[in-house]
Amino acid sequence: MDTDIKNALRVLRNGGTVLYPSDTIWGIGCDATNIEAVKNVYKIKNRNESKSMIVLLDDAGWLANYIEKVPDIAFDLIELSEKPLTIIYPNAKNVAKNLVASDGTIGIRITRDEFCKKLISQFRKPLVSTSANYSNQNAPANFDEIDQDIINAVDYVVEWRQNDLNRNSPSGIIKIGVNNEIQVIRN
């Protein structure tokens, strides 16, 4: 794992893209503050830039760096969630503008995955996390289901957990409004 983290950090710091395992499914990632790196992820996925992507953080304490005002309820939702949970927050800041939805929101998940936590902690920036598939295709549940063209398109492929055959699912998604209203997007 340490070699993968070292190699992934080198690529991320140089504006590259990585293919990596997360607490949900395999993802394509990059520096969430780098507009050009984010453009490359959209290109790899053949995805329209109007469809926003989420980012991962290693600790909820970093939310205030990327959200104007973190709703108090967010911390309870993160703590009480039994499965990975992405929360869509209003008023994103300090991330690449092409990650922010047209309404100013951004989806952020606090990862519980050991690899992702270490990578993000050492990177000290949020990490883009989008499923390792082409837009409008099924998300791969494990590494063996990732299209070879996607594997070839990224700058670094993490070896950690490539042989793991667990069938993980995408995260739940909840949207919190500016007045703490909650909308369940995906269970």
C-alpha cells in the first residue's frame, strides 16, 4: 500500500489522474483543486462537465475549507451513517470550478477506507472520486470490471486491492439545503 500511496501522490501533485479503490467502488481521481486535472477526468469518462463529480476528504474537520458554512446536521449524518455517505453541500469554495454544480453545490464524502484516508492525509487536498466507467454505463463493482481503455487512460493504476472480489456499492447521497432541509437522492 505504501508504494501505491507514494506513486499516487507523485502523480496527483503533478496534475495527473489515478485509478484507485475506495470505500465504495473503484474510482478515477485527481486533485480536486486543479481545473485541468478535473477536465482530464471528465475527458476519460466521456462525461459532460455539467454533471458534477464528488470529492473525498479524510476527516470531517476539513469540510469548512471547502464549504462556506457547514450545516450542523452534517456532522450527525456523517457520524451516524452505517454505510458510505456522500453529502451535497451548498456554497462550495476552494475547489476546481468545474467540480461545482451550477447551483453552487458540491458532493463530499468523508472516506473510511484505509488507503484513501492515508492518501488524502498525505496529499492534504481533496480527491476527486468518480466511478471508473464511461458516462451512462454501469459502475464497476471491482477492478476486473473496469474497461481496459479506462485503465490505459489514467496516469497511475493503484495495485492495492485489485484482487479483491467484494462487490461494493456506490455511496448513499443526501443533499442539505441552506436552511438545513434534507433531501435523500440515493439510499
